[in-house]
Amino acid sequence: MDSLKNMYDTVMQLSRNLNCLLSESRTQGFFMLILTLILLIFFFSNSNDSSPAISYTSLTSRIHSSSPSDQVSPLSTVVSADPCHVAAFSPSGTTRKSSRSSGNCSVFNKEIASCDFFDGHWVKEENFEPLYKPGSCPYIDDAFNCFKNGRIDSDYLKLRWKPHGCKIPRFSGLKMLKMLRGKRMVFVGDSLNRNMWESLVCALRESLVHKDRVFEASGGREFRSQGFYSFKFEDFKCSIDFVKSPFLVQEWIVSDKAGTRRETLRLDLMQGSYNKYHDADIIIFNTGHWWTHQKTYKGNYYFQEGNHVYSKLEVADAYKRALRTWAQWVDTTINSSRTRVFFHGYSASHFKGGQWNSGGNCYGETKPIMNDTYLAPYPWMMRVLESVISEMKTPVIYLNITKMTDYRKDGHPSIFRQSVTQMKPGTIQDCSHWCLPGVPDSWNELLYAILLRSQKKI
């Protein structure tokens, strides 16, 4: 403050001298005027540098203009979300920034920039709170609502995913909604993607004071018949949608010479619902579990390209052809300057004693796997996916959740896929999907961290 005061006194003295000089010599006065202006510029420049708000704005500008690709990034136009601040949301829809949270922000930024979010382990925290309370979200399918269906153990809700060497930021629904303001996020794939979609909708809804400002844009009947569902967050003018497309490519019907109709899978055609999401701001794809079903896995007279139905095609070959069809569609259709593309990897199942339709079960599993030697081999489907993504020109962010889910044999609905009051002997157990709240909430915590890192361009 003393230095600024001295500088101010100097400038004022120069101004007084200038008046005298102007009366004696216009030339001398002109030079003194220039000198005074230079000092004034220097004075205000130093004054601005002392303002945290100006420094923060300048930093954001530098991040957003660091390269041509940054300028067109679909996340470069969103409201800045500083992970070192806690934002508050008022009912009117305005935001205000509160004081800095504890911790060294520079260390946090360095960690989040270099972190491999998917390499880590689960840590039990007794005080850990799920992103939304069990039974609190009305949008969870009954098949995922283990609490509603009578599951009474709760240790599976006290586990948090911790990457090696870094700490991911705690999920903030308000910050994520600000990042998504005016945007559309779409999940495209099978019921594991629906698991993740419902988790995110519930987590974002939980952050709002006025939860009635979230509404369904399409009804349950349309969802079941058309495979499309959408939730709108009115105060943020954004939507979180789900499009059912279990294979990503098109399911088909053919007739043989005798007129017998047969189901096939067109490996060379994207599923026709793509016109519902091709222009979204963020798309999260997945496919995997339907490729393990008996009909698909055997591959007898099921896979088709053009008018040709293969009498036999190995499922790994068919899967790769389907993913290449998807990849070509993404590369030729998606505008990567507008749309961010994610692929949600294979989620581990934990059936023992058979598969889902042959007596497989996971009932009574209340603890995760703690020893890596008991983890399953890395799925062949993910190796195929990785090879296809590596050949694409469109950047694809790979959510490799396979290992983190393999530990969690305790997180499935099991017999609690339906109410205990409706159970009958021999009820099929669900050891593929996940209870909500539960494991998919951690997927969304990682999605949030990735969006935060992508936006910050550290």
C-alpha cells in the first residue's frame, strides 16, 4: 500500500509540473504528458495485479485461448468451475462464489492433471456419504433400487474409489450443472449405461434445493417402446438423456426362402436412433454385455452385413466389425469441435455357480475383493475396443471402469432386483447391474473429474 501511495503522489506531482511546463513550452509539455500517461498505465496495471478476481479471469482467458483446439472445445464455452472454490446456488438460478476450500490448489491441479483415475483401489470410510441417500431418488428403476427392495446391509455404500497417487475431487452436482449449462448430455448403450445415467440424474438432482425444477421430458411408456428417455434441469437449461442401443449397431429381421423370419444383427449399420443424439454436446457410448448372450456368442446365422448372413462368425470378429461401424459413424458424423465423445468400458459381472439364466448367484456378498489375484482376466472386448479407438481420428475419452468394478462383487442387486415380498423360489439373481446408490456413483465422480480437468486445461 505504501508503494502505491508513493506512486500516486509522484503522478500527482508530475501532473502539477505538467501545468507549469505547458505554459513555458508546448514541446516539453508534450513529452511530460506522454511520461505521465505511461506512469498511469503502470500504476493501474499494478493495481489490477493485486486483485484476485482479475487474476482468476486472466487465468481462465489464457486457458481458453492456449491453442486453436482449446478455443473450439465443447467445454471451453461453459462457466468456469474452479475446484478450489465452493459455489452456492440460489433459487433464482444465480451463482455466487464462496471462500476457498482448504488445501493447496496448485498441488490439487497438478495431481488432477496427471492422474490415471482408473488405476486405484477401494477404501472404506465409515463417514462416507453417498451422493444421494438410499430411497431418496424417485428416478431409479426398481431393479436397481436395492434399498427399496429390502437390502439392509450398508457397507457397500461406505467404499470410495481412490486412484493411486492422487485424490479425485468430491463430486459437486452444482459445479457439474454449471459446466452443463445450456448443454445436452446423452448416454447411448445398454442397461449398464442406464445404470450410470440414473445415478447421474439422481446425484445432480440431490444438489438442488428445488428438486421440482427437474422433470421428465418423456414418459415411461415412450421409454419402453422407443428406447428414449430425457430429464430436464430447468434452472440450467440442460438435459441428461438415455438412448437404448445395446449393440450400437442395428438389430434386424430377415426372411429365408421358406418365408421363415429370423433375427439378425447388422454389423454394417448404426442403430437407427442416432438421429436423436448426433448433435449432443456430450455423448457417452457403451456396449458389451449383450455380446456375451448365448445367441450372440455362438454367432450361428446371426451376424449380417449387407444381404449376407454369416452361417458362423466368431463373436470377437463380429464385435470388432460392429465397433468399426460405430467408429466410422463417429468420425464422419460427429463434429468434434462441438461434441465430446466418451466410451464407457466393460462393467464386471460376478455370477458364481452358473450364468444369469442358469442359477448363477451373488447373494450374500457383502465385502469387495481385496486381493488382485482373484480378479478376472482383462476382458477381450476391451482390447478390441482399445484397438478400434486407437485408429479413430475423433478424440474418444475411454472410461475404463473394468478393474474398479471387478473388485465389487458386493455391489450387485442379487436377489434384491425385486422386492423381498415378491420373491419366489428360484428367482433369477442380478449380478451384472449395480445397486443405486452404489458403484455407478463412482463412475460419475470420475466423469466429473475428467470434465473438470478437461475444462481447466491445466
